[in-house]
Amino acid sequence: MKLATFLYKQKSLIGAVVDDQVIPFDLKGSLNMMQFLGGGSGHLKQLQEKIDSGKDRIDLADVEFLAPILRPGKFFGVGLNYADHIAETNQEKPEYPTFFNKQSTCVIGPGQAIHRPRVSEKLDYEGELGFVIGRRCRHVTKEQAKNVIAGYLICNDVTVRDWQARSPTWTLGKSFDTHGPIGPWIVTPDEIGNPHHLDIKTWVNVDLRQSSNTKHLIFDCYYLVEYLSTAMTLEPGDIISTGTSSGVGVKMNPRGYMKPGDVVRIEIEKIGVLENPVIEEPADTAFIG
């Protein structure tokens, strides 16, 4: 099942994408995606019944897809998790996963604009497989981990490289507003099969910049769940983006940073495509509420 958050008649709804239509969970918008996932198999069963009924179908042309999870409680990235990316950055293979936070205000959905910030031109892309937690859990073993993953999605771990370098935690350089594109939907594990054998590619305009497969992950999705849940409670809607392969702009010669007018496109096998344009940061982003 492809679980999506979308705008229809100026209302944010959740539902399932089936072929060229969307089937809303309900037309009142009573639940957001985090609440839906928190309902577990019961909510999935209700949505499947809606799909089977053939009612309330909406054409894709009539909706605007939003970030599947508009404001995740936690949004983790993983650094240096592909061997080829470690090689291009001249780093040592880590003994343990390197986690960092992406602040939830960075999240945007498919088609929404990535801002090149007014304070830097070193704007980079990182195409990544992400997964979403579906059950509140702690101390989950690697063998149990697949049972707490609600599904998989595409993440672009947009990074402002000079701001990343200013802090050992990387958080500032990873968390500018609009620098967390996710989507286009969450694909449930039954449609993915093995998440560790998926082709993943990133284009900037027509240039293929990254091409790899999730089989090259050093720390796989299940291990990441085990490791994180040892330290903290994971909750429905939490997102873990698993890291990027080689081909990032900072390692190109000349540098391949994104600039206004570019379009970055990430495609992951069995999930789909996440595409976002790049624009200059608008003047109206300065405000006091």
C-alpha cells in the first residue's frame, strides 16, 4: 500500500494511492499520518476496506501531494553509511552508525521548492532511502525490527556544506528550512520485500549524479532500529534516513552544488520518484510571528 498525505479542496487528507487515483481514509481529515500509523493494523484494515469498496476515489490530477508526515517527531539522518561515499570523503569506515538530527521544520513534500539559503551557495543533495516507524517501541532487536517499520520513502538529505562543517553534530547544516524533502508516499513493507536490494539514483537536471543500491548500506535498516531503540523510545511517524552513496556535489570537480533553476530528482526502485525544484530563498522568510 502507498500511504500519502495530500491536499484536496484545500483540506489536508491521508489515504492510499492506487493506480491513478487516491482513496482517502476519510474526507473529514480527522487523522494525520502519525495518528493513522499509531492505529496500526486496525487503521490499515479500514483503509483496505475503503479501497475494496471502490468509493470516494479521487483522481491524482485533483490533488497535491504533501510530505507524507508533515512534522515528524524525530527525523534522523545517518552519515557515512555507504562504502563508496566513505571512500570519496577519505574517511574511515565507522564502527558504529553516525546519527544526526534534521529538525522537523525542514520537511517539505514532492514538488515543493528547496531554498538556496541567502547565507551560502554550498547547497548539496543526498538521495537516500528512508523508513518510518509504525509502532512505539524500545530495545528492539534486529530480528524484531521489521515488525516496527511502517514503510519506506524517499528522502533528500539536503545539506549546506559550510554550515555542516561549523558543528561536529552537523545539525545546523542539515536543518535549514525546506532542506528535508520526503515522499512522495510511504510504501508498506509488503510491497517492498527486501529493503536492502533497491536501486537508488539521483539526478540534477539531466545529469545522473548518484547511482547505487541499498545492498551497499554498511548499517542496514534493521540494525539502525536496534541501535537507536537501545537509547530511546521510537514512536509512530519517526523517520530515519539511511545515508547517501557517492556522487554528492561537494566531491565533484568543479563542485556540483545545486543552484536556483535546478531540479533534483531521486528515484528508488519499488517506491517512486521525489522531485523538487531549487530557488533562491525568498525575502519573506524573514519574520517574527
